[in-house]
Amino acid sequence: MTMPYYASPEQLMRDKGEYARKGISRGRSVAVVTYADGVLFIAENPSSTLHKVGELYDRIGFAAVGRYSEFESLRVAGVRLADVRGYSYNRRDVTGRVIANAYAQTLGEIFTQQMKPYEVELCVAEVGDTPETDQLYRLTFDGSVVDEPDFIVMGGQAETVSAHLREHFLPGMGLAEALRVGVQALSAVSPATSAGNGGPALLSAEQLEVAVLDRRRPKRAFRRITGAALRPLLDSDGADAPAGGEEPHTAAHAPSVPQPGTPPGLGEPSAPDSGGTAGSGGEAPTT
Amino acid sequence: MSEYSAGRSGFPPAYLDRVGSSFTDFLATAAPDLLPGRRPVPQLPVGDVTPHGTTIVSVTYEGGVLMGGDRRATMGNLISSRDIEKVYPADSYSVIGIAGAAGIAIEMVRLYQVELEHYEKIEGLTLSLDGKANRLAQMIRGNLGAALQGLAVVPLFAGFDLDAAPGTPPGRIFSYDVTGGNYEERGYAAVGSGSLFARNSLKKTWRPNLDGGAATRSLVEALYDAADDDSATGGPDPVRRLYPIVYRVDAEGAVRLTDDEVAEVAHTIIDERAAAEGQG
């Protein structure tokens, strides 16, 4: 009969950490970059259905690298937490910090208590009303959470991509500019480009998954930029697209938005909070 | 500790189970007390002490569908609210109007809105219009016990069908009964205490393939006629500047008509009726 041999806690943690880090570094990278109107997610992801980037709530987005099944279940948990909180309190009471905390606790618990740690790294991003109030949280496999300014890079060769971004990132860039900087940084390490084995210099629209949290959008800020909307942005050579000029809707899946002309407070489930009796945003009854 | 205050201690196990994409089903396992259908049903009829919403009308037109509701809620013989809103967007391509016990109905609308958005976020796709209509039927069915104690909720659901076959009208209307029965209506529908009069009015004014303006007029006139004969339905109120709430759902999505637009239609109708009365 084999006896379990003794391993010190330090050794155990180190081994688990190494295991998780190795798993994560095999994957392609994701960059989350702030820009003038919000937060931009860029992932190298040839699949158009298995997303690495997703919407958690009105102003909160999610990006992940690592093992798909693991971060997908975490994404679903985040959507559930956000929706349950928003439903039982109010939509305004759902914050990125709450969700990031829940992720940190869960990842930490899994890391210490389970044999196999999750091989994932997550980013929870929240847009505020001004660029100063945007929040980026990085969560690692061991449950540590860091609040980082400007940008976050995760996945394989994150250091190289980060270094590239640090060199070229400017606060308050336009969307096209931010996208160009981000794509260049990712392309510099990608195996699919000339940096890898002699492909084109930059990643193409088909190899990228791009989404934004746009603070100018009412209610749900998350929007995917795909296909016909993405190509002109990539080709625009970083010339700052005029604000509002980059608005083509994605055909695949446009999240619901109260249409223009909807008075404030309507079109959001928060409106019935008042019992539906208050003339929310409309004309107050003059009795 | 209630389950929905998660966050301090990570996700409870239910959050990490991959059980499905329905918010209602998830609440049933994680926080059942938040669901309207899970509460004990009152032992005595309470219909007279709770506010009730009244008439909702929906009509199709060439470009989609319109839904409107009056602004009155009643409690027995009292008017409990003059400016209640009973028509809500369910998501970007559908609207829901409610008649019946206002408190439960509004809670149900909120749950339904989250349900549709939740599905959209988890699956990355929107439900089909029939799927949305079915989902609502299940929620109404869960309320049957309360309905028998005077807390019935009867919604009207309408939407723009993005998957409509060419040649079929894209605007579709679904009506419900208290048992969760789900019926697709042709052309127009009305629910609530004034629905009888509204339907009779629509019978005379509505035609297939009306344009948007004529359909809006037909809808506001039906609400006017309902208010004329049903004490629980409120008419246009120029003194307080309260007019029916009207939503339009077309290929662009669901939009609420502005108060000014609806007021103009309402005033045209009032002027015409006044003129006709003067001649009589």
C-alpha cells in the first residue's frame, strides 16, 4: 500500500500556482483597455460563438482567459449574481466591486480547497459617468484581486503585451486609436501573425473578438463590435474616428436598449420600483 | 443569511451550477422567496382592498404593433391612482401591458423583463417571440391560486417578430387568461374591465394594414370609448395633462410615443366628438 507522503503547505501552493499559471499561459491573450468613452475589450479568439468577453450587467463587462468551461461557469454565476441583486434591490445597486469580490472569494476557495485550481484569469470592468470613475479589476486563479488603471492584459505572454501597451497607451484615446494600439500589442505576440510564423502583420477581424462598454449608451453599455462594424475600425489606421461616428449596430445580437424618445426611467425594470404610479420622467400630474 | 446577499463569501453553490438560462428557474433554487408565485395565498378574497389596473388595448398595423393603456387604477369604488403606467417594454422588440392586481402585475413585469435580459446575456441570443409569449404564460399560471382570491393578473403581450416569414404581418399580439392560457390574437385585442367597449370600438375603426397614424388614432379612440362606458377606465385628462401611454414596436424596436403625440390624437378625438354632439 502506498503511503501519502508529506508535502509542506508552501510546496502544495507553489505547485498549484505553477499548474494554473502554466494552463493560463498556453491560451491566447486578452487586452482590456480604457478609452475616452468607456472600456474596450480585445481578445484574440477565432471562434465567433465561444466568447471570452461578455456582458454582466448594465455598466459591467467581463473578460477571461484560460479554460473555457471554467470561466464560462464563472461568467454565468456573475450574471446571476448581478441579476438577482438588481432584481431584489435596484439596478443601481449592482457594482463591479461586488461581483469582483464574489469572484475573488470563490476563486480563493477553489484554489485552497480543491485538488485542481481553476486555470483562469478574469477581468471585471465597470464604466462610470466619467473616465475617472471607470474601474478595472483583475482576478487571478488564487483569488487575489487587483484594481488596475488604464489597461489589463491577461493570458499567454501577458508581460510582452503589457510592455507594448505601456509604451503606446495614452489616456483618453478614441475608440479606433485604442483598438489600433491594442491590436498591435496582441499581434506582436500572436502565433497567427508575422511575429509568430510569417502571417500578416496584424490580426484580422476574423481572429478578433471585440466589444465595448460605451458610457454614452443608455442603460446597457455593452456592445459587441463584429464583422462589418469592426473591419472599417481596424482599417481606419488609427485616425481618430469622430465621436459617435463608429455606431453601426452589430447584426448578430444587439442588446436591448430603450429607444430614443423613451423618457428616463422607462424601459428599465427599475421604473416599476415606484409602484408604477409616479410619472417617472414624464410630466408630473398637476393637481 | 439570505442567499441573494452573496458577495461577502463568494458564490453559493447554486450560482456555479450550470442549470440553465432562465432567471425564474434559477431564483426558484437560489432565492425562492423572491418569486411572486411562491408566497402563501391569502385566505380571504382581497380584491377590493388592492389597486387594480384596467384597460389595455393593442392593435397591429402595417409596420408592427401598437399597445396602449389608460392611466387609472381602482380600489373597489375608489380611484387609487390617476397616473399609473400599465404598459412596459419587455425588451427591445416587445411590450407588455397589464390588467388586474397592480402590485403583483408590476412585480411580474419586472421579473419578466429580467427573465428576457438574463436569457439574452447567458445565451448571447434573444428568445423567439413565441418563446417569450410562452414564458409569460408560465408565470401567469403560477399565479392561479392568488387569482382565485381576487388577485388576478391578465397581461397582454405584443411584439415585432424578427423571424416572421415574408408576407406575414410582423406585429403579433398574444392574450392570456388567469390559468395561463395563451392565445394569439388577429389584428387587435383588449384586456381589462373596459375591454368589451374597447373591442367594440376597434371593430368599427380598425382595418388590416392601417398606417401608423391611423392605427394610433384607432387605439386611442378605443381607450376613449372604454373610458366613456367603464367607470374603472380613465379617459384623457387635459386638466392634469395625463394621456394614455402608447408604445409602438416596429423594425426599429419598442418606442414610447411622447405625451405630446398622444395628446394631439386625443384632442382630435375630443374635438370631433364635441362637434358631433353639438349638431345632435
